[in-house]
Amino acid sequence: MELGLLVLTLLTLSGGTSGQSDQYSKAVDWLSRYGYLPPADPRTSKLQTKDGLEKAIRVMQRFGGVQETGVLDHETLKLMSTPRCSLPDIVGSEDMRRRRRRRRKRYALSGLKWHKTDLTWSVHSYPSTTLSPGMAPSLVDNILTHAFKAWSDAAPVNFRRLSTDSRGAAAGGDIRVSFNRFLHEDGYPFDGQGGTLAHAFFPSRDEVAGDTHFDDDEIWSYGGDSGSTDLFTVAVHEFGHALGLSHSSSDPSIMRPYYQGAVGNIQHFKLELDDKLAIQQLYGVKDERPSGGVDPDLPRLPSPPPPRATQPSEPLFPERCRGGFDAVANIRGEVFFFKGEHFWRTKRDGSLVSLNPAQIKNFWIGLPQGTNKIDAVYERKSDSRIIFFIGSQYWVFKDTVAMTGYPRPISEWNMSRRSGVMVDRVEAAFIWAHNGKTYLFSGGEFWRFDESRKGEETNMQPEPGYPRDNSLWAGVPNHMDDIISWGEGDAYFFKDNLYWVLKNGGLNQEVVTPKSIAVDWLRCPAPPATTTSPAVGPRIPKACSCELNGSSSLKRSSWLLLISVLLAISECIRK
């Protein structure tokens, strides 16, 4: 109820339509996650007002350095989608929030600091050699050393790296660095490539104080280019948090929350004035004498590599671009393509979260070990639970974790075929935006359910008059891989490497032109214009024979060939 009212208010603020509700739901989540909106009060169920939401958007715009309009315009949404640190921009008490909202172009302190100036650090894991092949452990150690030096050059803080023990295990220390993926036992999961890049914990007495974690699904590099993320830039930012600094709205500042790209020659890097004043506010002004700082033997770095002309190779590129997906689902405003043990995610703006797939087992916690095929998935609108169908069982997920009591048998859905045989496998599932009803498909038939009843987790009794034949969905395949509602509520049908769109809730669209999943959804290269590819081009009905006669010989002039093709197609259509 609260989320629905928040979405409606945001739609009013943006001038958008109901078809954009997923986007604005994500905006509410973003504003809450990064401290601009307080979390909902479970005791009073306090709702945000329109004025409150507008103020939150204005604060976010002011902090991010975009035009302050109070609405979710293009520039604001673009900033929200920029890779960034996962710590909130506004932290602390409500009084502290108000002070920071008023402050601009000024460093921010967390109120926490180390009560010593000699700190130790260690590395507990390194970047994946698959995604970041050039990032050898020795290079990573050197980059991190220079990132610490940026702070020790400005304040009387000394850093000493602890080496591994005789068994190769990393030591402890005040600041422990690691590269992790998704859930990694600190309560702040990463989200795959893009989105959040890293986070660090402020100084405190907690065990995790100072710990700095980098998302291992990113493509880390030394010197950064358009296809990777510069490790040094992010490390300096996160070590600022580990020393007690919050995010800054000042520009330039290394403590701005958004990724700013590579800084150039890191051996000559110096903090901006805003960051220098901030660290000195915590630890004092550095004595200009040469003693102290970072490890005495500062490693020398090689010259940064030249920008890469191409993306790193993708071992699963053919799988992404070949099609034949097991399931396709619209979840939280993104489209998930499941195939085998992996899945790809496409955002609403049409960009892939990552060219490389994620492993199902690492993201969806609670599915059985060895899961290598998902039959169907959909997000239930009544409570935002996510339903997985695998074989003769189904699971209900709250976000990315399976709820207790699952799996359960599909027989609970009470689906029997017209022959009287009970359904033991769901092939496709979606909620049709045209009427809000849930549709399940199996064996050329489909069933309709109404899951909107309040107070019930689900209504598993099909509506009267079902099952019905898939042929009622005219113009699309009778046996599809999966279906979603997308865009303005149109129904998208997926089969092999093609998709069909039924507009505006229409069933009887006799002619629906198929399009390429690979090209339109998964950023695969289009086939050469001179090549006819049955995998991506519109299919000609089998009943129509459109072979060209001798007049289409390649020896004739090109205009005669064109006329022959057009005449043949015209004859085909008349048949």
C-alpha cells in the first residue's frame, strides 16, 4: 500500500504514466537506500507526502550536482543509474540529515575516526582473473599502496601492509581488503556489474571496522577505460570511508559518491582541497618532515596500459546470442533471460547489467544444488514475491532468497488438462498488464488465475472456463519459451531467438512480425545485411513457396533482381 502511494506520488512529480511505475518504484528504493528518504516506520505506517518526496529529490539533485527541479527528469534518472559507492550519502540522525541537506560544497565527516595514527592493512582476496585478467596480485597490492599514500600525504596517518603467513593466508589488520560477489556475509550484497562498485565500513569497535570490499563482478583495471573500472580511483574513495569520511557534494572531490573515472598518473595524484581539509579535520595537519606515510619501500608502477579497443572475450558469448532461453521474466523492472545455469539482465533503458552472465545459484539463494534449467518465472504483483517453476515443483522468493516451506508441488495450482490429466510442468508464466491476471502455460494450453485477493498469499484455483487453447493468442507461436508484459503493458512472446509483441492487450493480431532477441535485447551484433539468417529474420509461412525463378540470376543487373524479389513476395502474400 505504501509503495503504491509512493509510486503514484512520484508519477505525479515526474509527469509520467502508469507504464513507468517500475521505474519510479526503483527510484523510491534508490532514494531510501542512499539516505534521502527515511525508511517506512513499521509502527505508524507513516507515508511520505508529495512535498517530502519533492524535497528528497531536490536534495539528491543538489548533492549530485544536477539541475535542482524536484522531479525525476532525464538527468536525475541518469545520475541514479551511474555506478557508485554503496554507502548512503545522508547518514546519521535526523538533525544531522538536516544540517547536511543545507550544506553544499563541503566535506562531510561520519563522526567516527581511528584513535591512533599507525594503521595496518591486508588483502584477503584478489580480483577474478577471468573478468580482470591484467590485475595480478602484485599490481593490485601496488595500486592499493598508492591509494593509501594519497591520504598519508595529507594527514599524519601511517599505513603498513601485513603480508601473508607461511601457509599463504592473509593476516588481519585494521583495514582488510577483499573482492567479493553478491552475498558476502556483511549484510550489504553486491549487485553484479555496474550499479554499486564497492563499500567500506567506518572506524568503530565493530569487527568489520575499516573493512573494504570491492565487487568482483566489475572489470577492474589499472588506468581504466570505457570498458572497465579504475581500481585506484575507487580504492582512494573507499579508504576515505575506512578513515571516517562520508560522501561529499563538492566537485571536485574523490569522496563524491559516483564513479568519476581514472585520475591519470596515480604516482603524482594529490587530494583535492575539500578532501584534504576533511582528513585533516579528523587527524590533524601532516608534519612536512619526510618520515612516516606508507611502507618505506613504495613500489614503482608500470606505465598504465593503453586503452583497450575491444571488450574482453566472453566465453559464453555464443550462448547469449544464440537464443533458446529456458525462461524470461520481468522482475523489478528488469528483464531476466535464464539459460542453463546462468542468466543475463537487461535494464529498462535497454542496457545489459553485464555482458557476462551471472550464475543462478549465486544470486537466487534456496534453489536446489545443481539447478541447470528454470522452466518459468514471474513476479507476483500483489506482494512482489517471485515465483520459480522447475519441473514438478515451484518456489516462492522474497527478493533473492527462497521463503521457508518451499519447494511445493505444482499440483497445488489445481491445473488439469482438458483430457483430465494433471499438469506436472509449467512452460511459461506471466502477469498480463492488460487485466492484472496471472497466466500459466503448459502443453499447448493455458490457465488464468486471479492473485489479487487481499489477505491471501495466492489463489491457486484457476478461473472457470480454463484451460483454453494457446491458439487464441493469434500471430504468435503456440509453444513459446516464455512471456512477459513490458513497455506500456504489451505482451512479449519469446521463442528460440525471436520475439513477438501483441500490442494493447490484443489477442487477434493475425500478422505479428518477429524480431531478434539477440540484437534488440542482448546487445549482440546484427547479421550482415547481405546474409539471410533464419535465426534472426522474419520467418516466411511454410505454406508459401517464394522461390525465385531464373530472372533473379545474380548475373542480371541489380535492379532486375530487386524487381524479381518484390514480385515473388507479392505473389507469396496473395497466396
